[in-house]
Amino acid sequence: MRNACVFILILLSMSFLLGGCERKTPILSLGLDEQYYLPRMQAYRFVPGYTGEAYRWTLVFLDGRDSLLSEEQSYTFVQKEEGTYSVRFEILDPVNSYTHDFKIEVVHEVVEYSPYISRVLEYRPAPGQFVNEIPLYEDGDTEETIRSKVEENISGKNDVMITLGGFGGYVTFGFDHTVINVKEKRDFSILGNAFYSLVDVGRKGGSCEPGIVLVAFDWNQNGLPDDDEWFELAGSEYHKPETIKNYEITYFCPDPDKKLFPDETGQLTDTAYIRWTDNQGETGYTEKNKFHVQAYYPKWVKEDQLTFRGTRLKKNAEDVSDMGTYWVQYAYDWGYVDNHPNDSTSLISFDIDWAVDSTGKSVELPGVDLIRVYTGVNQTCGWIGETSTEIIRAEDLHLLEEK
């Protein structure tokens, strides 16, 4: 048995070293071994070799007490703390009942985890004044090459900003481990480029462009954002009546030869640049300004229209000059990206326990493998342009504590 355990540990170590960013987690057959050595903060899916009418997984304590883990056929195990965990698997069947007790030895990882982003899986910005600039589009770029540029920009401590464009534009990323849900603690932070105005010091406002966070635990353990359910982290505005759930917007790629409609100030070169419609019966335009002359519609996207869905927050900008010359975007209280300056540590940090399902019901997740951020406001602020969430980095706060 000792040799079998050592062999499993060697195989797992090799899978980490050879798997790279894909981080496809091994599926472990249950019923062959009595002990497993598994690195912490990595999810493992135990699949029983036998089937029956019902199933039960329990954590067994030294004093004989137990705690129900799951009643599904397969069980995904993940823990932050090193140590020995005693697990009991039962098949509840009148004909073929089965009980298997085994131990999971959670050990320190072979290669130290990074507290920062290690992989970007998707990047799909909505049209905006920084699109095709951050990151820079170059002739011949495809969705994959742009994704790779985004990954290079925001992985580790690179801190090279990316834009998500207008409402709905998003990026999906992950770490080289599962971000564990630690109770009564914030779990991760996401840094943007928000700042407060020095004019109205009594209110938290300036350049605050809130992005909404979605999270997913990779239950099928394939490392991809495919069949896993996404949950919104409900921020301070989630339950307010002015927040629109299930909002949908479609942007239409503009004809490069279209007629231009500049404004009288000369700041806007086309006030009817990229048309959009939504499911609230409204229509409008992403305007083009003289400060950003490149195309605002992502040039690597082949489709002539882009549709995004999500929760829409109320507009947070005010023209405090009443003349269109000075706009202030006021911060929401908490729970959004690019909504407070990066030195406001608690206000740029997120708790996995804020997760809610599509009906607004709280859900319990052991951790998250995938994080998605999208721009949560649909508004244009004159010559300042559309509100667009920007990101430079994300951090696992639990690993930062260990450094």
C-alpha cells in the first residue's frame, strides 16, 4: 500500500509539472486505495467504480462523528489546510451496498503556487474607446493572439492594463490553483485604475467604472468555462430596485464609410458611431471622440454584431459642470471591480460567500477556479467616453497572507 501511495504522489506531481496552464485535474477511481496524497488547493474528482441506488460521502472525525459532504455519485474534494482527512463513501443499495473508508493526506504543493493570475481563458470586450489599443491590435491578430496578449498583460505582477469596453464586455481568468472559500474572510482582490476626484472630497467619486464579478467552481474539472454554472457576487447594488437583471444589449459594427455626426464642441467626432439596442426598448450609440481615433469595435471579431447579457447597474455619472465639460463617476459602496482606488484594500476585495444563483439565492462554493469580470454600466459621459471597466491584476488574498 505504501508503494501505491508513493506512485500516486509521483503521478500527481508529474501532472502538475507537465500540465502547464491547462491544469486538467486527474479523475481518481475510488475503491482501489485506502490512502491518497493530494496537494492542497487543488480540486480532485473521486469517481466510484461501482454504482447503486443512492450515495453518501461523509467526513469522519477522530471521535466518531461525521459530517455529510455530498449525496452525488461523484465527489470533488478540495482543501486549503494540510493534514489528514478521513472520508467514508457509501453506496446505499438494497442489493449491492458498499462502504469504503479511506484517508486523504493533503500535502504542500511540489511547486509553490502563485497568488496572481496564471491564465486567461476568454477575452471579449464590448466596443469602447480603448478597444484595439489596450491590448494593441496588430494586423493579423486573431481571438487567440489577443487572448494571449491579455494573458501576458495581467498575469503575475505584470500590471499592464486591459479594457473591457462598454456594458457586458468581459474577461475570464484563473489561477494555478483553486481559490479557497475561507469563511469570514475576503478571498481575492481585483485591481483596476479607479481614482477619486480632488474636487468633491466629501463623496467617493471621480473615475469609477464598476465591473461585475462572476465566479465558477470547476465541478467537471476540465479547466474550461464550459458546463460549469456561473454565480454573480452580489455587491451593494444587487438587490436595489434600479438594478436590472437579465439585461441584454447588442452592438452593431459600423460601416467604415458611414457619415460622421460630430458635436458642436469638436470633442466628439461621431455621436452616432456604433449603434446599440437593448431588451428594455432603448437604443443609442457608442460615441467616438478625438482622443482615440482607432476603430472602437474589436477588429479581430468576425461577427458584425456583439450581444452581451448580465446585470446592469444604474448610471453612476453626473455632469457636475452642467455644460458637458466635467463628469464625475461616483463609486458604489462595495462589491465591484474598478470602482475604488487600489489602495482601498477592503473595497477592491471579494468574498466568495457573496455568490448568488440566477434567482438571487445564496449558494455555497468550496472555492472558485474561474473568475469573470464584465462592465456593469451602460452609459456615455460626453467627451470622457463610455464607462468601461479596466483591469490590471488579481490576487488570491490567502496566498498573499503566506508570503
